Amino acid sequence: MSRSTLPFIFLAFVILGEWYGFQAVRTLTQHSSPGTRRLTVILYWVLTVAVWGLGIWAMRNRHEHPSFKSYLGGVLLAMVAAKIVVLIPLLFEDVVRLGRWAVQAVGRPGGSGTGTAISRSEFLSKAALLAGAVPFVSLLWGMAKGGTDYTVKRVVLRFPNLPASFDGFKVLQISDLHTGSFHSREPLQRAVDLINKQQADMVCMTGDLVNNYAHEVEEHIETLAGIRSEHPIYSVLGNHDYADYVDWSAEGGAAAKAANLARLKQNHAKIGWNLLLDEARTVERNGERISIMGVQNWGARGFAQYGNLAKTHAATDPTIPFKILLSHDPSHWDGQVHQYEDIDLMLAGHTHGMQFGVNLSFLKWSPVQYVYKQWAGLYQRGRQHLYVNAGLGFIGYHGRVGFLPEITVLELRRG
């Protein structure tokens, strides 16, 4: 299936979802009075048109009051998701009915089903509407609470080559803050307070500090500067930090884009973070050392590849026995990192767990897994480990369901 056909398939599902959603509501009110049925039809379509109109308006003008308009877009997303869920069982039932009709039309009559057709339709309509309520309520909850319901994930990793002085060393990872999506300072302040409670030895931020513009983080500089750790805080850039998704031809061209990136780099410094641009640093403890490497964004599937891993790796001291790589996109692991066997641990973000899915101890599922092979949590190949953080912020959909905003504490153990 080509990418060019996907929008048409999605549009078909949306149109069918609207029609079948209406049919389900109409079926449930078929025994009501004519006035009730008429009022139901009017309310259904007025609400549908209003949500579509406000949602499209919000998406087309999202740069003005973006937080409020993101909520409107989220309501539209919740409605579309609900109606697509309603569509599935009702469309299946219609396909079955069509098959029965075809069999009867060629002279092989089956049961007419006359006595049960209405009750079956009512049952399926009720079941479909109840099923559709699940994503609708979940997505609304995700906007109301899930987007800032910060969780701490604790992971213990064992390495035989870890210097003894770093046994028990706690690396705290955050990623994908997307500060432009926050409408106040309070949520990030709560996140910072929770980060500091972990008493990490070192903190790393693996990209996407902003959505596009450097100024998005500036009202949060004081808040983020409050993050504490024993060793310096290291950061890298993510795909959004380069502002490649802005039409710069209308905003000053390439010079304005370069100035925006330079300003963002300065903001990392103002926060007190050590931004690694294809560079490596040494962390020392009791005379023993590990390397922290950081590359610019390197992505697959059409994402830009700014990072230079060869340059970054060459900057490390070959006598240091343990290396950690910060790289925003987990695709980098399969793309290049596997070629460098002395990189022990890679920390990434980028996927957000798609901000939607099932995240239980016995079951993990998200639509993003059909795009990314490594998309959430811990992976291992040989001696190399990769951890993909689900992100602290959000973008697009103004919330989270299942994959809540994550603070990861990785405890390094020798053995």
C-alpha cells in the first residue's frame, strides 16, 4: 500500500464512520416519538458539524493560542476515533447481510431473520456505541489528565565492563518535552520536582525541547534550570528542534531558521544543560571514567540525518571501557549504532508511544509499533542495550492515553 493512498482510505473510514454513527443513533431512537427522533437527528448533525468546523479551524490556525486550539483538535480526534470504532461491527454486519442477500438472490434461500432483524440491529447499535465510547472517553481523559500524569519508570541494567565506581550509578532520562505545547509553567514544575526526588547521579535529555521555535522554552528556562544531579546534565537535539516543519520562506528564510536554531542552543546553555552536537564527554568517579556521547538527530523514513556518529565516536577516549550514547531517534540503533560494538547503552525518545496505546505489564500495544521496530522501553542486541523513553511532553494530540509522560531512572550495575 503506497503512502499516497492512505489519506483516501482514512477519508473513506471517516465518511463511513459518520454515516454508521448516525445510523446507530437513529436505530436506537426508532421506537421514540417523531418529535424525539427529529430532535435527535438535528442534535447529532449540529454537534458533528460544530466539532468538525471548530477542529478544522483550530488546526488551520494552530499557531495562534496553540494550547486552546490543540484541545479543540483533540475533541475532533476523539469523535473520529469513536465513530470509526462504531463503524467496524456495523459494517461487518452489513457485509454479512449482503452475503445472505446474494445467496438468496441466486435461489438458495436461508433463514429470513425477519423476527430478529430489528432486535439484532438494536443490539449491535448499542454494542457499537458503547465500544465507541471507550476511545472517546479515553481520549478526553488523556487531555484532561493523562498528558501531565507523570510516571517514573525504574530499570536496572547490568554490564560486565562497567567500572566498579559506577556500580549503582543512576542515570535519569527525560525526552521530548515539547515545551511549546504547555499553556502554563505548573505541569513542568511538577515534573522537575518529581525528577529531583529521584536523586539521580546524572540527568540526560534526548531531544525535542520545543515544537519548532526556540522561544517556546524561554518561559520555562527557570523551571528547567531547577533540575539537579551530581554530574552535569547532558542534552541532544531532536527532529523538532531544527524547525524543519516551519515554512521559513514566509518568516525570513534560511537566515531566520539558522538564527532560531542558534537561539535554541543558547537556551540549552541558559538552562544549564551541556548540549552535545556530535561530541563526547567524560564522566569521572573515584578515578574511573565512562563516556557520554551525543549526536545530532539522525532519523530514518524521511527524517533528516544531521548526526555524525563517526565523528562522535572518534571523539571518545578508546581506553574508557563504558560508553553511553544519546540519540533522539531509535531508528539510529538499527541504522548505524549496531556497527559500534563498544557503545554499551543508547538512550532515545521520539516515538512518544504515539501518546496512545495499551501499556500494561503483560501487554504493550500502540499503532506506532507498526512504524518503529523499537518504540518503547528496553531492547537488547548482544551486549548493546537501547532504552526508548515515551517522552515527557506531547504534540498534536494534547494528551496521553496508556503511554503516560515518562521519567526513566536507569540504575547501572556491574555484573
